[in-house]
Amino acid sequence: MILSGDKLHAHICANACRSRTKRSVASKAITCSANGASKKTTIHKLIEQQSTLLIPGVHDALSAKVLAHTGHVSAFVSGYAVSATLLGEPDVGLLTPPEMSRKTSQICMSIPQVPVIVDADTGGGNVLNVQRTIKQFIAAGAKGCTLEDQKWPKKSGSVRGKEVIGMDEHIAKVAAAREAIGDADFFLIARTDARATSSKRGLDEAINRANIYLEAGADASYVEGPRSIEELKEIGKRQKGLKACSMIYGSTTPLQSLSELSDMGYHLVFRPLSALYAATKTLLDTYAQMLEVGKVTDLEQLLTFDQFNALVGMEEKLQYEEKYGRGEGQEKLHVKVPGLSRPI
């Protein structure tokens, strides 16, 4: 539909008013969920700016570079994705916090301009393990994490057979994580998997847990595994403070757009596996094509040599090498040291 004149002006004004209202609601939620934190984090500020923050998943430094190249302003390191790409294993508790921390460090170094939230799973054990895990993620450069209340060994969100720990035990983990964060620029999201524990009482239990975890010190809370649009709306109404949700193709939760989830009251929307599934589908098709005909015939699906090198910054590295290198015939950089001048 094409609008003109007064109708176009009214349409623009209505959209602007709606956007301002959403930002105002997000700002109030941020204020309500401060939990004694001494300052707003980078993620808080992004939510204030966008009202609902889209957080796509990355699984290594290359996928992170692609995400940043396309203009996204935040990223999520999924344990499911890292378990698959680092270990070639499903998300059933095989990935360890130190492995996740090392991968997070590589990702954060590859996109220093993009704030990264990392999947902390259950924190690695008891409250002491949780504190160590949080400190490792902060040191790695992450700007936040999700911390869930599953029993160990945990399972992926939509996999059968999940169990949750007692609410008091996870309250202690959230409080311990908050203490470990201190004044760091780090956003804590408490996740509950209690929805999967009962078809009748699971939703009420999950919402109750999410609200209590927020009071224990989380910046936002997250009910994993809503089973319908009605449940998504119910969580949006009854869950307090900043609310997160996850959209995974093929999971138990129906896929919704960013604007639809924003209208339901969500402030952070994770799409943790879309890029992983897309990349895996492309790999399957490409390898199958090479096996069948001995080459890739659909060249439109490939980057060129120059395009890929530009993406990973080859030219920049070559220029640095030429500037500081010792190659014959190159102009050398000289460093002045008291009493000494020598080329390096």
C-alpha cells in the first residue's frame, strides 16, 4: 500500500510514537531490573536504544566476523553451536566452561566492536564454579551470559529428558554470579527450563522461577521452551522486568518476528542457531555436489578468493607486515632509543 499526503504524515507520526512508547517501556523495565547494580551495562543501553534487541548466534571467529560485516550490533555464543563445531558432538553436557571461555575469547577478539553474550549453561557446578565461570567470561571479553537451572548433565532446550535443580539452589547461583560480576560491564540473564517439567504446571512454575531469579540479582530472565503463541503472550504479560526469549527453527516454540515479540513485551530475542543451520545446509549441499560431479557447479553460492580475503582482513594484515617487516628492499621502521638508533 502506497500512502501520500496527510495519510503518509499520519502513518509516520504513528510509527514514531509507537517506537518512542516501546523505548519508554524498555527504559522502565531496565530501571525496575537494576537489582542494585552500580551502572547500566552495554546491553542495557542497547535495549534502551532499540526497545527489543535482536541477538543472532555465532559459533566461531569467522561466523562472528560475518555477523559484524552485515551490521548486527550484538551476538550470542551458543553452547549447542560450539559443542557441534568444536567437538562435533550434540549439546548434552560434553562441552566444558574452559572450552567455552576459550572460544568466547577468540570470538570477542574477532569482533571487539560488537558486544557478545555467552551461554554459561549451568555455570559448571556449584556456586564456586559459577563464580569462576563468570570471571572467565568477563576476562574473555564477553558482555553478558545466560545461566540456566537445569540439572547436570544438561541438555539442549528442546530435547526430551530435561530436569531442573531446586529453585533455592539456582537462586544461590544467580546471587553468586551477581557478586562475581561486581562493577563489571556484564549483563546476567537467568534462564529457567521448568516449562518442560510438567505439561500442566510447568508454565506457572517457570514464570514464578523467572521472576524470583530476577529478584535474586539477574538483569533479565528467560523462560525456555514456550509451546504456543498463547504461552509466549502469557509469559510476556506475567514475567517481570526485562524478558528474553529464543527462536529456534524446528523447536517447540513457534517462530515469531522481532516486531511480534516486541509487541508481546520481550526485550531480548535470541536467534542462536539460524546461522549454524544455514551454514551446515550449505556445507551438506556443497560436499554432496563435489562428490557427485567432482566440482561445485553453483558458483553463485560461493564467495570469490578476493571477497573472502577482504572479509577476514587479508590486505590490512599484509600492509602491517610490510610496514613492520624485514623484507629486502623494504623501507624499515626506525626506533629511537637513548644512545642507540637501529632498524627493526
